[in-house]
Amino acid sequence: MPEYTNKERIVKEVLNIFSSHLETNNLRKTPERFAILEEIYSRDDHFDAEALYIHMKNQNYRVSRATVYNTLELLVTCDLVKKHQFGKNLAQYEKSYGYKQHDHLICVDCGKVLEFCDPRIQQIKTMMGELLKFKVTHHSLNLYGQCDGACPKTVQKLN
């Protein structure tokens, strides 16, 4: 049996999950849909649909804008991609399968998104669930502010 890196193993698993999801819902298994999924899982950032489309076109993938947008929605439906609305009209996405729960810091000037993980948040979730007799299934914590010194928008204002 071949040895896979963790990233390769995750990509193989998400391709299988997506394939099953498409079959279950009687949706076409097109090479474009799988290429979009693989491209997303090769990234390590948050991205918007338009940026993903442009990146794929620049890499000579034969995908339409509509296919990118529609595939993203399918991937959100089967929990392979998370969709975020960080206070703007523009939705941002990130891969979610095989990646630990994390929270976000968002710069209100440049839109930069930083991730962080703090075990105390899990403790708060557990404690509040027990105190209020509430089963917490998931959470989202977004903290908004400004980049410290290195924000491109702040640098522009100073010049």
C-alpha cells in the first residue's frame, strides 16, 4: 500500500466524499468540479469565489465562473468547505475537512484574515453548554480590528 502524506490523504478522502455526495444527489461528476475541489485543498488561505475563478483561469483550467460558484455551494453543502461572511458583502471560503476548529481575526481596513486557536474557547463552550443545558454543536468567533503596523491600508494613509 502506498504511503501518503497527510495532505495527499486528505485530498483523497475529500474527493471520495464529494464523489459520494454527487452520486447520492444524482449530480454529474465532472472533471471541473473535482479540479476545483483539488485546487481548494492545495491552498492554505481564505479566498473568495472570484479570486479562485481567476486563479484557475490563469492556471489554464477550463472552468466557467458559474461552475466555480456552483461547485463552491455544493462543497459547502457537504461540509468540505466553510463559507464566511466577514462583515462585507463578499463571501470568503476555506477548506474544512481534516482541519481543526479555529477562530478568526479580521482587519477592518485591508480585510486580512488571521487564524488562531485557543483551548480556553472550547472550555467556555463546554461550560456554557452544561450551565445552560444546551448542546453546542459548533461555533464561530470573529474578532475585528486593525493590523498592527503592517496593514497595507494603514501604510497608504501614512504616505
